[in-house]
Amino acid sequence: MDDAGTSGGLGRRRIRDRRGRGMRGPAVAPTVPGRPERRTGRERFDDLALGIVTEIDQRWQDRLGLVEYAVEDTPQIPDDWTSGTVPLSSLVRGTGATPTRLVLFRRPIEHRCETRTDLEAMLLTIVVEQIAELLGIDAEDVDPRYESD
């Protein structure tokens, strides 16, 4: 027998799996070098958030004015933070020339969701509640899909 585990030297090559961790590398080879074939979790989150924000912003644009929407990985929590919870979003009202800014924090939101449906519902709830706060109306009036729990 030779090193490949076959007799006669011709046959299948052994696949090297040094530490029992299985196949390494991407599951799908990219068709365009340097660009992954599958979207990352961050890109999927951004697309989902963009869809929800766009729909609500278009519905309330005449009352909202200029609002900037952003997604950040995590909030910057000051050292003197006393709350036991991590914020899921931040709403900073605009003044004068600066627009209102609504920031969604991806990692804390994802941490609280088990499925894509949970994530979509959580994002909808957060955006609707922040827009309702900004407009000074009930969250139920902002979007008919909103369910208060």
C-alpha cells in the first residue's frame, strides 16, 4: 500500500483533515474572485432594515422631514451606564441644520432573535416605536403590522 491508502499507486487521493474539523473554506466557490457568493449576515440585516425603514419613511415623509437612518454593530456605552440592558436603537432629534438620526444596533438586536421572522418583527417594532416617539403619535398608528406586547 502507498501513502494514499490504495494498492498500486492509482486511485483516490486522501483528503487531509488534520484536526477533525472538517472541510475548511467557503461552502460555495465564488463565481467572481474576491466577492463571496452568499451574502453575509450583516448584509442580510442591512437589507431587512432598509426595507422596513424605506416603507415607513415613505408613508410618513411629509411629517418626518429629513431623517438619517443608520445601522451600527454595537452601541458605545459610557462607563457610567447604570441600566442593566443594552440599547437596541438610538434616536437623536435634529436641530437646525442637522437632521434627526435613527440608529439601529445590529448585534444586540440579533442577539435577541432566534429566527429571521423574529428579527423582522423586532426591527419593525423598534423602527415603529422610534418613529411614533418622533411624531408624538401611538405606535399602532404608524404601521398596521405593529403589535404591542
